[in-house]
Amino acid sequence: MFATTADRTEFSPPVPPGRWRAIVLALLAHVLLLAALTWGVNWRNDRDTPAVEAELWSAVPQQAAPKLVDAPAPDPTPPKPAPEPPKVDPGPSAAEIALAREKERKLKEKLEQQEREKLVQQKREQEKRLAEEKRKKELEAKRQQQLKEEREAKQTEALRQENLKRMAGLAGASGSPSATGNALKSAGPSASYAGRIVARVRPNIVFTEDIAGNPSAEVEVRCSPDGTIVGTRLVKSSGNKSWDEAVIKALIKTEVLPRDTDGRVPSPLIISFRPRD
């Protein structure tokens, strides 16, 4: 322990001369030391350099008190919880993999079974459609065959009826023995019928003029079934009007034509008249 100045005053030797000079120098040294310390503290804060301790000796040894440092203010924001570590997916287990494969296998088998059933169904439908088409074709062929047989039967019956009529008509036919027809009667007049008509009409012709040549006047005559003349028409003129008019008047005067060898009067008839026949 150091003794204080008051304790040593009475026992101290007399003050040597120049004491005040020493005190002034000591004070000046302390001021310079305090300025150096202040500069050193500020320089340390600016440069972040480690603290420097200095041991000073003075006439009265003293220790400096520690520098007052403000305590850091507490942070009002509550600390954030530390993030949880990321979870690592261990992946499916062997049992899960086996189960998934089994499900996939069963699904594949089910799809294959459905595809087979679909193909079988399509084949059955196709066979059914082909059988139906075949049945329809057979029915159509049968119907066509029936129609053909019916047509042939009708044609055969018609031919049979025609033969029967022809045979029945031949019994009362009026043709000559040398005739080659198959009708009951000839459609046209006989060869001698035209001469018979001219012989009937000529006595009724009144014509006294002298005519050059032997021109022919053709007249169409229409008769009723009994031979009565119902109409006449000049078809081809002879070139002589008087002769044409004489022929028409003679036909009107004749009134009735004779019957043919078969007992009928054909109508209409075209008769040719010549003045010199």
C-alpha cells in the first residue's frame, strides 16, 4: 500500500526550490497523457485494433476506473425458430413396389381379357351378319326362281290356250285346202271378190264421153257388216274428173255390195275402176 500525501507531509523533507515548476510540468504531462489516451481510444474504435494498456507513473500513483460501456439494448423482435431440416423421402418400400407391380400386372391381364372378349364379340357379330346376308340371298334366289317358274307356267298356259283355240278354229276354217294360214277366216277378201264388186257396180256407171287411154280411178268404200255402202272417198284420181264422178255416183247407186265367199263384206275396200275394162 502507498502512503498518502497527507501522511507524509510532516515527515517529508523541506520543499526544494522549483517545486511549482515541477507541478506545472507534471500537470502538463498529465494533460498530454490524457489527450494521447483519448486519441488512442478513438483510433482503436476507428481501426478496430486491440486495446493497448500503458502503465503510467506519477508522483501520486492512481489507477483509472474502467470505461463506462453502454449495455446493448435487448432486441424486441422474438427470435425466429430455426428452420426444420428438409425431410428426405426414403422412397417406396420393397413391399409397396411389389404391390404396385402386382396391381399393374392384374390391370394388364384385365385389359387383355377385355380385348379378347371384344374380338370374340366382333367375330360373332360378323358371322351373324354373314349368315343373315346368306339367308337373304337364298330367299331372294328362291323368290326369283318362283317368279321364273310362274312366268314359265303362264307362258306355257298361254301357249296351250292358243293351241287349243287354233285347233278349235281349224275345225270351222274357211280357207282353201292349199291355204297356209292358221286363222279361222282370211283377213282380206278372196281373189275373185274384186271382180264381183266391179261387175255389180259397172251397170250403174253412166259415162258417155270419149276418153283417151284407160286411166284408173281408185275409190275407198266403207261398208256395214251386211254390205251396205256407208261411205266413199276418191283415193287416186284418174285424171279425168267426169270419170271420177261417174264412178262415185255408180257406187252410191249400187247401195249394197255382194258378200265374199266366206259370207262377210270386208271394210274398208279400195276398188280400182277403168273405163275400158
